Amino acid sequence: MFGFDRITHDPDILGGKACIRGMRISVSLIVNLVANGMTVEEIIREYPDLEPEDIRQALRYAAWTAEDAVYIPVGVPA
């Protein structure tokens, strides 16, 4: 999926939220940790099953899903 081979969605894991490699570690958790100042090394210390590429890919995935795009329907009065 668009180069996100570490991002998985499974309805049986966290209700289908975007997770890291099928673990119960969500992309949103990773983004929250980074946004609150944790370094990659600190995150891995807290979650030793993670790898640096997991964190990089979670951030890229979050940026991709938050892409600034405006879609204006054609033929619908404004």
C-alpha cells in the first residue's frame, strides 16, 4: 500500500486502526509520542519491539493521510 509495508489494518487488532506490523501499537500512538517530544531512541526503549523504520514509516503514513487536498464536487452549486 503506497510503500507502507509496516503499516497494517486488521479489524481484530485495535478495531482496524493503522498499526505497526500487526502489533497493538498504533500509528496514532507513535505520532503522539513524537509530537510530545520523545526521540526515536526513547520510543524504542519504551516499546522494544519497534524498529526505527517503524517510527519513520508511521510518521510518513500520518503525513500521507493528512495530505492537504480539497475536493470540490463538479456540477454542485456553491
